[in-house]
Amino acid sequence: MSTITEEKTIHVTPKAVSKIREAFAREGVSGGGLRLGVLGGGCSGLSYQFKYDPKGRPNDHIFEFDGVKVFVDPKSMLYLNGMTLDYKESLMYSGFAFENPNASKNCGCGTSFTA
């Protein structure tokens, strides 16, 4: 009997990678990577966690995009699998944008969602 395992993945656009690098340089951090996660709370029930982490944890899913590491814990991966992190700029808004296929509803600010 064979089992099929689904590959877990996230995507980070080149523009988002560039902005992450800029933020790390501005803060004077080297090594480590970006921790993406999901926390309970926010106006839609779940909110995105987005912060620098000096190193990954033993059970993390670790992704690398043009030299930038991204750490995602297994529980958060359930909600983030297939997600794209982008950076958008317009006259009204500039910042990171989460394009999450697992979100059934997003709040207006874009940092909270319902799965």
C-alpha cells in the first residue's frame, strides 16, 4: 500500500523578499529569518504573526527564497499552506499582503482572517 503525502508550501514574491531584506538591514539583524504564523485573535478570529526570528525551531517548516529564510510552525502551516506573501504599493496603502487560499473571510485591514 502506498501513501501520498501532500507537500506543504508557501510562496514569497520577489518584491516581498526585497522588503524583508530591507527591514532586516534597517534593524541590523543578520542570520535567522522571518517567522510566519497564525495566532488566535484579531477582528476575524485568526491573525497573522510576522516577525524576525534568530533561528528556526526543530519542527518548523523552513522555506528559503533568494537567501531569505521563512520559518512556519506545524500548527500554523495548517492555515498557511498554499499562501503567498506579497508586498503591495498604491496611493492608499503600502505593505505586506497575505493571499491565503485557506481564508474564507478576511478583515478590512488584511491582517486577520477566518478559516
